[in-house]
Amino acid sequence: QVWLVESGGGSAQAGGSLRLSCAASRSYYSMGWFRQAPGKEREGVAGIDLAGRTRYADSVKGRFTISKDNDKRILYLDVNPLKSEDTAMYYCAADWRVFPDTLLNSGQYAHWGQGTQVTVSS
């Protein structure tokens, strides 16, 4: 059975930090974090492939860090510092093979978690 479960969301203050986690039922070659704010389209914010190559959206570079623990099959997203515009539902996604240049393309991923809400207050 394939599943992805996000955790770590909640309410936080701008300027603070947050770590999101995504537990996976199995290992994947490529994984990513996406977010969707109310009234906006889902956007890719960070992706990582099996070789550890990463991609970040320009809007989060320098503040978001994606990493994974292959043994535990957990994907992480560290956010520091938080901004009010980071408020969104955050989703973990995974697939067997996503080319590095398309790690932020939601259409490349077949497996998705249910999401975890992040609310940042200023």
C-alpha cells in the first residue's frame, strides 16, 4: 500500500521556524513539497531526487531546506524564517522518477499526501 503522511504544520509567528515531515510507506526516487494558499494554484516549493539534488522555488530560496532520511523514509522541509505569505496547505508528493528540472512540477508526481496546514501570523 502506498501512502504519504505529512505532519508538523500548525500556527507560528513570522520570523520563527518550522519543520514539516512526510513519512512514506516506501522509498521513492523523487519527492517534493508543494503548497496551496486559499484562492491560489498549487505551487512547488522544493524537490529532491535520489541523488540528493534539490530544486527550490525562487520565492523560498534561502529560507526553505528540503532533506530526507532514506533509512526512515521521511522527507523534511525546514522553513526559517517564516513569512506570512508562507501560509498555505503543504503537501508532500512522491514518484519513482522525476527529472531534476521538473521536481517542482506537480504533474510529475503520482502519489500525494493529505496535506498539513501552516498558518503564519505577523
